[in-house]
Amino acid sequence: MDIVDLMIADHVISVGDLHNLPVTVQKDPDALIEALGKAGKLTTNQQARYKAVAYDFPVKNDDEMGKITPHQVESIDRAFLQFYTACPIELGRNQVIWAAADLPNKRLHSEVLLRNRKNNHVFVWASAKSIEAAIERMSKREGHSLKFLVENAYAQLNAGNDDAVVSLVDEIIRTAYKNGASDLHIEILNRKPTVMARIDNELEELVALPMEVYDRVVGRLRHMAGVSAENFKKPLYGRMTFELTNRQSVDIRYTTQPITLENTAKIAMRFLRPFEGHMETFGYGDETIDKIDQLMRFEEGVIIFAGPTGSGKSTASRLMIRRGQRPGQNVISYEKQIEERMDNVIQTEEDLTAGVNLETFLYAALGLDPDVMFIGEVRSPEDTRRVIDAGNTGHLVITTMHANDAFMTLDRLLQRGVPPELIFSNVRGVIAQRLVRRLCPKCKVPYELDQQLADSLNSVRNLGFKRGDTICRPNRNGCELCHYRGYTGRIAMEEVLEMWRREITRNVWSGNRLRPDWIDVVREQARTTGMKDMLSQGLRHVKNGISSLDELERFFSADLETLH
């Protein structure tokens, strides 16, 4: 069966779809696969599979791969297998059968021959997911855990061989990334170096390091990030691109914070994962998206994304820019450190040694007549005033701030010295949000509400909870899908304060001064317009079985104390 027949049998393409393609594409397997991939009819995994079939490679399905634990082959280490997403699945006399996710692959074939010439090497195709799982099984069998690698690095300290440290650092980064970490932290407190990963905003210890190994690990990371090793007494910034596999890499932002009493520094590494989804997958509801679309229609003013550290402010602002972009629109950005490349956006990074700061950026940027300016988080009173002022120059400005909710964002602006008349005239809207953990869809535990709990929930926010409704809690033991945590990923709970609406911002003045209770006035007037707060959105996630009451109580313990 050729790939066209296979695609038709798999229902990814019809005969009619095929005939709509140019004849040259129909007859060229590579061109056909590429065209269907660009059209969104084939996933990356399907493209790889059909390409392997087109070149006559046998296929191993996921069930077959699930029964296989790869073999060790001389001169082939785990890092090699992970880099190429390939593993040896069968050893015979002078022959090794490999499963690989990207075939044909001349580079893989030549590297295998270079490292292991005494065997004949044969390749079959398998999905990347099944190969990665097989490598993990092999690692557990062979003892290639982080703890094992730490012990190995310690044993080789005096041998003058850095290979063990390199392998340890690579495995630390891969393990953290594979487990969904947003940050990787290496710190030393009380002379005890520890590696931790922030997963779904929770810090988890990955491995402890002996002091001697810690020094080598820090040196390796400095080298990778291109950071000077001269001293620990000032914050340092760097960046690296780490190759997870031969098909995937990740950009990592590297920063250090001095620890004076330990004469060393804490290392924080942020995985700059591009968010490929949309506002819907981020967790925003239709009503929120409609309000954001309305805000993006303004040609001038300021839109603020607010929330604590790790609340997804920058991700949400980029999604807003991406969603609102129009052909020919001039969009520019200024960030302390660029976290993600944005298509069709002129991006500028702060460089104080070169005189690039917010003031000089705005002076130059306004001469470019941008339609939209994205300005990364502002903290100082001077920069806050500059950003709010910029919204009054015929440009739409999007920025982020630290604040607990939309209303306290306005108060934060006042505290930073922004005149109230500028706030109410220039700020078009505030989107505040938190991220709550998603329950694992595979192992979450459903249970029914009794009348008392349903009534208590409705007294908090009347969302129509009823006795017998099913909500969910986390499985305390978790499962393989969620790495035995009970949760996997996070979802936004947000609130949108539409400052452009006159009915929300009226009645806040007493003469030419703000009323003492102006925040309460704005809050009540926003409520009467139908504004839904973050707690309401969080309870909707609970009602829909996406998150749990326990998770919500971490953010709104005072509001939910009546549940106990």
C-alpha cells in the first residue's frame, strides 16, 4: 500500500481532496506530506510516519513499542538516544535494529556507524512519544537517574574528566523540561546545594548535590550561558539554546542572585517555551475574549495585564497582540529580556550599558509611529508614569504589572505617583489573572455535591450548584500522565475591568479629588455591568471538573472559609 492509499484508509484525506492538489504534488510523496502538513491535515507525528512509509521503512506501533525496553549498545549513551529520538530495540548477531522517529536520517545513520562500526544497523520507524517512553524505561533499568549521575560525577572529580558533569547538567535540564517545569533553580543554603524545578508554580526538589559537584555544575552552566565567572557579588544575566533532541531545542534565560553569606549565588533558569495555543486554550472564556477584542479596537490608551509572579501576564499579553495583529500594523516591543520571538513585531531588549532604557526607547519608538507598543513589566514610579503618558500619544500601549486584582492595579498606579486624571483618561482596561492547576484528566476523582456544600458554594458566587452535581478532586497518588502529582498544567482565571465604560468610572470624584471609597465605587459599578471576578471564573473551572476546590482555596481561602 502506497502512502496515498494509506492516507485515504486513515481518513486523513479523501479522493476529492487529492484531486484538488497539483499533479506534481500528488506524485511526489515529500511534497504531498508537506502540503498536507501546512494545510493542518497531518500532525507532526503523522508526517513523520508517512514519510518513513514512503521510503519503505517498517513501522512499529505504540503498543509494540510499549512492550520493548531498549538495549545498551557500546559507545551509545542516553544523551545520544535522546538527542536523535532513537533507540536500539533488538540485538542480533552483528546487527542492531533501531527505532527512530525521523526517517530517513543520514546524520543519525552516519553517527551510529561512526560510534559502532562492528555491527550492521537497520532502522524502523516509531513515534517520538513511544521512543521517549522506551528510553525512560531503559534508564530506570540501568540506573541512569539523576542521583546515579551525581554519584558518577563525584567519583570522577579527580580524574580530570568533565564528561560526567556535562552528562549530569544535560540530564538535569532534560528532566526538568520533560516534567513541564517553567524554571530550574540551583541554590545553596546552609552549605547544602539543591536543584529544584518549578512545575505548575510549585517548587519540587530534583536532586541534592555534593559541594564539590555543585561547583563543577555551576561552572558548566556559566559556560553554557556565556556568563563571566569573575565574581558572585552582582546579578548576572545570560542565555543559552539547549538541544533537547536533534529535532527540538529550547531557549533558556539564565540569571544569578548573589547569596552574600554563602559567598555564592542562586541560579535561576527560565525555559522560554513559546505558547503555541490561543486564548481559548489558555483558559479564557468567550465573554473575556470578546472584551479583549473590544480593547484591541482602541487606537490609543493603555491596557494593563496584572497578576503576581508566575500568573501568565506576559503570555497573555503576547496572545492578545497575536490575536489583534492586522496586515500592515506596526507593532514594537520593549522588554528587560526578550522571552519569546514574536512574528511581525520589532523587539528591543534593555541594554543599560548601551544606553537603551525605557526612556530612550520611547523617545525613539514614537518617531516610528507604531500602532501598538508592548512594554514588559514596569516597576519604578518613573517608568510607570512614562507608560501611562505614552497611551496619550495616539498609540495603543500594552504592559504588565504586579498586582493582586484589577482594582488594586489602579491603586498601585496611584501609589506610583500617576495622577488620577491620567489613570481614568488613559487606561482603557485592566486584565487581572491567576493560574490554577488543572486536574489530571486521567486520574481525577469525581464526587457528588451534597445540599450543604452546594448551598455554601452558591452563597460565595451563585453559579447554580445543585445537590448531585459532580465535581472532582485530585488523586493523591496521581498517575503516569501527571507524574504522580494529581495535576497537570494550569488554566487562567481572569477578570476584565473595562475602564473605557463610563458607567464603571463615574461617581469617583468629590470635587477635584478622588472619593476616599473610590475603589469600592468602581468595584460595585463594574459588578452591576456584569463583570465576573477571578473567583467566579475559578468556581466555573471547579463546576466543569477542570480544577478543584482545594486548588481554589490556595488563592481565595478567606472567601471560601464558609465551605468548612
